[in-house]
Amino acid sequence: MKKKEFCSFGKKIDHRLVTLGQSKKWLIEEVRARTGLYFDRSYLRKIEIGELSTPKIVQAICDVLGLSFQDDFTKRRDR
């Protein structure tokens, strides 16, 4: 089974985590703390490949990583 490629937002998430020297586990914990919503590695993967784009989760990811919510979320919804 072929792995699905990251969408542009997923690539930004991955790149920013490397730049910050943080792990996906850290990001997941930060998003959970900010939103109080269920969020795990599988959920993050679905966002990275563009299968999900839950606004509160995407906003929290952008806030934690210092990414622009408007640009990324608008582009994803226009697909």
C-alpha cells in the first residue's frame, strides 16, 4: 500500500516542527491543551495529507507553530 503524500499544509507542519526542534508528540499535546479536543497521531496524519481540516484543530496547530491560519485554511477548503 502506497503512503499518501503530505498536502502543502502538512509539509509546513513538518518543516516548522523541524525548525523548532519539536516532535509531533509535542504538537499533539499542545493542541490538546489549547482546544480540549480529541487529537492524536492518526488525526494529525489525516490533517497532514489533507483528509481532515477541522477548523479549531487547524487554528490551534497554526497558533502553536506560528503559521498563518487564514492562508493555509482557505487554500485547503478551496480544493
